[in-house]
Amino acid sequence: MKTPVDYIFGETLPEPGQVLDVAEGIRWIRMPLPFALNHVNLFLIDDGDGWVLIDTGIGLPETQGLWETILANSLQGRPITKILVTHFHPDHMGCAGWLTEKLGVEMWTSRAEWLSARSIRLDDSTEFLDNLVSFYVKTGLGTAMAGELRTLGNSYRQQVAPVPMTYHKLADGDLFEIGRFKFRVVIGSGHSPEHICLHCAETGIMLGGDFLLPRISPNVSVWWSEPDSNPLNDYFDFLSGLDRIDPEILVLPSHDRPYRGLDKRVRDLLLHHEERLDLAQEVCSTPSSAADVMRRMFQRELDTHQTRFAIGESLSHINKLLADGRITRRLGDDGAWIYEAA
Ligand SMILES: [Zn+2]
């Protein structure tokens, strides 16, 4: 799904350990990730006396090393005064605890993101993994793949420094002022429970986090902790709530590059998921498991890590079809859910 957005800096990217000014008072940092999606964008926003940092990078030594370089060279002698984390995923929350401790500053995020981060980071129980396995068996992936998914374990603990024990809560509609920017907090659900976007209408800037990516569509998954959730419906609600946004707005996304063309992008994201819903329904015209739907939606070789996202994404479409009465579900003899057109 290629939306013809306007990348305002073309191919230019900040070098590792460097910053790039993207607007007056906003600096762009690009941190590496050890996945197919190999980077995450962070932003420093001029707060007068210092900088407010948006997101922190994954909690691995390479990121921390780059942070040492940035802290020493790229802040014009002014401190980071606050850290805002858009959502709990490792590439955003990973270094938050490490940085708040090191810099003596506090963290701002939404309640559900903080609670999610705290609970997953603290949970090293085997029951957590047992639960995960029985969920993946129900998806029809089979016991061998469910076992492999178990071996991934709770990778969150390896990728995220201990999460701050206290935080400052941001809620939908809050005003969050940073220097010349009067940001409005826009909370959305789907990719994560209470993801934060920041919108400044006066300067025409939107920090889009993972919700408004220019090229890939953010992963919208059902996870074992909430098997009947309908995150795709939540994501639709978020996207359709953006209908009056200025098409000239500059979007600063968490992956890829800053762009204009949000109106076109939102339309394409909605269309993309509508097409995927139709495809999932078509697969269910013969009785099918979630794994059957996944193999039609993702027609390529998937490793274990990718399978976890692909099955979750397939289930988010299935659960929306179920909620909309387009398919039905029953438990098959082999313990996997079977879906059929209603
Ligand atoms: Zn994310």
C-alpha cells in the first residue's frame, strides 16, 4: 500500500548518534533496532530551558551508547527536562527507566501504557508462558509452533530497562505545552491500548508515534492476554476521528521519515484494512482457523518472531468480522477455533 506522501527531507536521515533539525525547535534522532524494522525515530523539542524528549529507543547497549554521544554533543548545553513516552512497546519505552534515573527527570505517558509496561516488565512467571501457548494452539498454529513461540519468552524483559515506578498521566484532550508548541494530546487504541499522538494546530505539527506511519501499516494485533479484543475497530475509530486534520500538516512518525499528506495516508490505511477484512471473510467461506487466514493474508515465509505479529494481525481482522456478525466461531475437535461465514 503505497501512499504518495511528500517526504519533506527526501532521503536524508540523521546519522547514528546525531540529530537533524526538522522544524524550528524540533530535532530528530534515529536509533537502531535489531529487527526487520531496523530503526525508531525519537524527537527532542525545545522547551526554552531544556529539551523534552519524545520516546527513548529500545533498552539495549547499542542505544545507550548512542545516547551517551547525543547527551554529550547534541543538546547545546541544555538538559533534557522531561521524557514523554507515546506507548509501552520496547522501541519507545526501552530506555525510559534508564534515562529518567540517569538524568533525574520524570516520565509522562498515559495510564494504560504505563500499567502495561510495568506489568509486562515485572512478570517473569511460567504461567505467563503457559497462557501464551494455549492461546496459540487455539489459533490453529499447531503445538510445534506454539512451543517455538514459548521459547521467545517474555522478550519485553530483555529489551526494556526497569520501568519508572511513578509517572505523570496524560489523557485525551490534555494540553501539553513545550516551548512555543501548544500540543493537544490525542489518545488512540489499536496498536497499543492508549497510544499518545501530539497535535499542535498553530504550528501545523503532528507527532504521530506508531499510529500514522507513512508506508507500513502499524501492527494491529490480538494478544493472548485479551483474546476477544477488537483492536482493529479501535484503530478505525482513531483514524476516522482525524477527518478534520489539515492536509498540509507535518507528520513526525516513529518510523520512516517526516511527511505531509496525512489526509491521503489515513484514507489508504482505512482502505487497506477494509480489503484485508474482505479477504479474511473470503477465506472463512470454507471453515478455517486463524492460521489458515494468516497464510492467505501473509503469503511469504515467516520466522517465529514474524509469525507472532502475523497471527495477531490476522486475529484482529477475524475479531472485527466476528463482532460485526460477518463470521461465526466454534471450537474444533483439535482445540483450535474454527471460523465460518455467517
Ligand atoms: Zn509500537
